[in-house]
Amino acid sequence: MARTLTQSRFRKPSVIPGFGLTFGFAVTYLSLIVLIPIAALILKSASVGWDEFWRIATDGRTLAALRTSFGLSLIAALVNMFFGLILAWVLTRYRFPGRRLIDAMVDLPFALPTAVAGIALGSLYAVNGWIGGFFDFRITYTAIGITIALIFVGLPFVVRTVQPVLEDLDKELEEAAATLGAGRWKTIFRVILPPLLPAVLTGFALAYARAVGEYGSVVFVSQGIPYRNEIAPQLIVIKLEESASYGPAAVIATVMLALAFLLLLCINLLQAWGRRRFGSAG
């Protein structure tokens, strides 16, 4: 009886036949693409020994690169969360000439090679560039330039995550709130934003994860100076070039993996709380 109950909980009815075959294929595919490479990375980093692992992980240059990567990625994700929500709102709630063109341009960072994006941003924000020439301070080769590149690659994740939820959001709720005497700001914070919170957090998490691992576009707007504007992916490539083995680079990559996993876990827990608190609209 207990075995039958366990099986019924594990195997639920589905329109797709062949549960065993499809489940086995899914696990195999996940293992080959995700689990086995991650396990290989951890084993390679462990091969250097614990003392060497700790020395590389706590080295001042490594910590500075990790602070730069995760700190600037956080700033970029927060900016994308705010402006991505506004952009999704405009594209969903308003009709104006060129809306479809702007909507299509949101997906450009998905299709554009990161190296091309880096060259474009570098030429625009250089001292003699179209945009950088208007400022009295340098944008490229600074933390500002890195943050702009991270904002560029992460914006679509927020917009495309929030947009479907906004389209499904019932406008009658806003009308009912206005009828009951709620002001514009009260309607936004008490009626509109709560159902959007899980989707906004999901977009933030995706944009943050994308920014942390970005390399191609950043190398064109960053000098990669240690302790100043060197990001962790740059340091990993440098370690690969300096060493004949993958060990030192694997150590930094493993630390990045652990930190990213912890951050995403916290964000997912926050998402789960938002769904329980405000419903499953996200």
C-alpha cells in the first residue's frame, strides 16, 4: 500500500506517454549538459589540494575580482529590474508608432554576439565616442563601462519575464481600486506590484546570473587591471594562460559557482515567499 502511494506521488498522469523513457531521457540529458561538467569542475579544483585551493580562493586578487563581478552585476540587475519593469509596462499597456520595433529590439542582446556588443559599447562610450564625448569623465575602462555592458546583456531577461504577467493582469482590478477611492500610487503599490513581484524577482535573478558570467562584452570596455576593474571571468582566462593546468582557473570557477548558487538559492526562497504571500500570478 505504501509503495503504491509512493509511486502514485512520483508518477502522475500525463498526456505524454512513456513516463519511464521520457524521465530517463530528461535525467540523462541534464546529467550530460549540467551535472557532469559541474562535477568535473569541482574535481579538477580539488586536484590542487586543500592548501592550494584555499590560497587561490582567498588571494587578494581573486577576492577583488569576485567583488567586482558580483558587486557590479548586482548594480546592473537592480537597474534592469527597475527600468525593465517600466519598459515592459510601456510595451504592454500603450499603443504608439514604433512599438513593435522597440519590442523587437529588446531581444537584440539575445541574438547579438557578446563581442560585437562589446565593440559597439566601447566605440559609443569611448572618450571620442558619440556618447562618451559628452562627458568630462571616462566611461570605458572603468566600473561604469562594465556596469553598462552588464545592463545591456541583462535587460531582456527582466522585460520578457514581466511582460507576459502584465498582459494577463486584469485591468478591472485597477478600475475597482480607483472606484473604491484608491489613488494612483496606492493602486500601483497595493494592486499592481504585488502580483508582479514573483515575476520581477525571477527577472532580477536571471539578469543577475547572466551578468555574473558575462565575459565577451566586458573585455572591450574594461582594462582588466587587477584590484581595480578586473572581473572574475577575466581572471579565470588569465590563470589558464599563466598555468599549464586547469587547476587554478578551476578553483576560481568553483568559488564563483558556489557564490552564484547561494545567491540564486536566496532569490528562489524569496520568490517562493512572494508566491505564497501574493499568489501565483508570477
